[in-house]
Amino acid sequence: MADSDTWELLLDREYDYHEVQPVVQEEGDGWVRYTDGRKYHLGNRLNRLDTRRWLKFQKSWFIHKPRPRKSDVKLHPAKYPEELVGEFIEFFTKPGMTVLDPMLGTGSTLLAALETGRSGVGIELQPKYATIARQRLEAQLAQTRLIVSGGEIHQLRFRLLQGDAFQLEDMEIDDVDY
């Protein structure tokens, strides 16, 4: 890409995500308790976290033990684990919503969006990292299988663009939630 006014769509893929719904054991006024003991408030418009996970997220620090990273991913100077961004995605969105990362790097945000049942749009300036992100997302989409037995199906869409995020208005990106 020669100048900063151009961008390229590297990936545009739709995917059906199966959200497994837990079994409700008890219902109250504005809440449900699942068979595993978790409690969820039906008025929660922000996310689908149960009470225990909501309180855990409210801590001021996180302890993570991320999965081992592959060598091509370690090349990026600002790599962060998918598990970390996944917690923020789950806290600020519900399944089926769309997440935007305007500085995608090697694709951790899109992978976390896929794992948590959210659509994702990523923009990466550097061709080297955009290529790694595309390869990682394509590999994950290829091995993720749809299992249908109860629950809800969300039609997800993943888009990866290589270009300058300052050109966001020109990139034909639909509304995003986070």
C-alpha cells in the first residue's frame, strides 16, 4: 500500500456461533438462578455475566495465566493474551454484538471476540501484523465447529482491514458496540 489514503479488506467472513444457554433452576422477580448455582439479573443491559463473575471483574487487578503464544505472535511489541481482552469483551457486551479494534496487531481481539460469541472488526496499519492476524483468525474459524442442541445461534461477522485507522469513515464499517 503506497499511501495512507488507501486500505485493503483482507478478510470478511460470516460465522454461526452457538451460545449454550444454562438450565434455569429458579426464577425470581427480575433474576434467575441456574442449576449450577449461578445467579443472573435479567435487567442487566450491559452483559450476561452472573453475579459471581460480575463481582470478580470489579477487582482493580487481574491475574492471568494465558495459553502459550506461538513465535509469530510474539513478534508484535504490544501482544496481550486473548483471555485478558476476552474478559473485557464479556463485561462490556453481550453475545452477538460487535467489537472494533482499530490497532489490531496480531489479532488477539478478533480471536477473543470469536471465542466469546461476538462479531469483530480489526484494522491494522502494518501489513506484516495484518497478515499474521488474518492467518490466526482463519485458522481458528476453520477449527471451530458449530454444535446445535438448544441455546441461541448468533450470526457473527469478522472483518479485517489493512490500512490506517484514521481512514475509518471510508472503510465501510457498520455500527459497533464496543
